[in-house]
Amino acid sequence: MPESPTLSQFFDAWELFRVPTLAGTVAGAVLGFLGVYIVLRRMVFLTAALSQCAGLGVVIAFYLRTKAPYLANVITPTAGALLSTVAAALIPMFDPTPIGNRRDALLGALFLVGAAGTLALGTRIVEEIHDVESLLFGSAVVVLEKDLTALVFTGSLVFLIHLIFLRGFSQTSFDATDARVRGLPVKFIQLALLLTLALSISITTRILGALPVFAFSVMPAVAALRTASNIRRAMLLASVIGGASGFCGYVAAFLYNLPVGASQVLSTMAFLALTIGVEWVGPIVTGYLQPKRPI
């Protein structure tokens, strides 16, 4: 019976695993940070729809490249993911109806079109079927150096934008009425927020797949919001949890021979369970250690 891989073997072969591991870490950190907006604004379904539409954009790019090889340098998978994600993000933005059943139905339609379109077109590009499966379930085993560079650049740009305009994003996201009274361009700021979200989801979906991207966008933020005392601390903690989930998920996939995407999703769930446990146990321990007052 062959021996199970060990943690020391993983780090001995670090040069082999460095790029995909760091890619998952960077993606988790960026999406975890953005996830605070997603969770607090109740845009979880929007994130699911955008990740599926990003996958559809990549598959469309693969399909068009098979039909027009001379356009291979123009119709790139990254461009397909970005265009489809931005288009999908703008559709709900310009829906005049208030958030409700119609908006949910629209997001549901986008999700179904993205998922079904990816599967349908995937049957037309048999030579790229592995890439299609990776888009759906996540398989960040082979990540190129240029992919990691694109992730780092995108993440740095998104972090910089949100650092500069943090107050505006926060005010328009959590109290749009007050922001309008203060004279802030609410629609423009909300559009900018959606575009940074679409950019991040499109790039990370192209590299990691839709499943881990959705998990990174939701679970770290849920965990952070349960423990952090304010929004800024929640964003920092969510970014740390997301990055740790990406890293630990890849390590766990190596140690236990798991699919990388599924392992990263399970890592986000493990961190959420840990924060829930701390939330429950903390008051009990504090109460037990607190000195008793004499009767």
C-alpha cells in the first residue's frame, strides 16, 4: 500500500506547487474582501450568476477559436470571461424595478443560461473538455506564471480602488438614501463596485473555476461578519480567511488526493465552522474564567 503524501513532501516540491497555491491564496484574499459587500448587500445570487456567466464567456471564446483560429490572439478566454461577466453585471443594474421577485428571477435566468450554455457549448469543443470541467468544478492544478501575474495585478488594482473609495462604497452600499442626501453619485459608485466585482470574478473564474470562486466570494465574509466588530475589520478578516482557505485547500488536495476546487470549498466551510465554534465556546469559557462574586 503506497504511503500517503506528507506536508514535508509538499514543501519539498514547493517550486512545483508555488504558482497554483499562490493563485488560490490571492484569489481567496481578493474575493473574501469583496464578499463583505456581497453578503451585506444580499448579492449572493448575483455572485453565483456572474461566476457561471464568466464560465460561459470562456467556453464561447474556446468555441470561436475553433471556428476562427486566426482570431485566437483576439478572442482569448480571459476576454470572453470579462465581457460576459460585465454584461451580466450590468443587466440587473439597469433593471428599473426594485429588488424583489423580478430581480431574483432575472438573476436566476442568468445563472441558468451561464451553466446550461457552458455545458451545451462544451460538447462542441471536445478537445477542450478538460478546460470546461475545470471551469465548472475548479481544478487549479496547472496555473501558469502569467495567470498568477494577472491575478496579482487584478487583486492589487481592486484593493487600491477600494482603499481609496472605501467610504463612498460603504455609504452607498449600506445606506444609499443617506448617501444621496450627502450628494454622492450613488448610481456611479454602485456601478464601479459592480465592475470591480465583475473584473475579479471573471479573472478568478478563468483560472480557478466557478465553484471555488463562488465559495471564496461568500463563505469567508459570512465567517468574518460573525466575529468582527465593524465593517473594516470584517473586510480584513474575510480577506485573511479567504487567502488561508485558498492555501489550505490546495495543501489538503495534495495530502488527501482531492479535487482542488472541492478542497478549497471545504476549506472555506471549515473556517466558517471554526468561527461558529469560537462564537459559541468563547462566552462559555469567558464566563467560566471570570471570578465569582461572593454571595
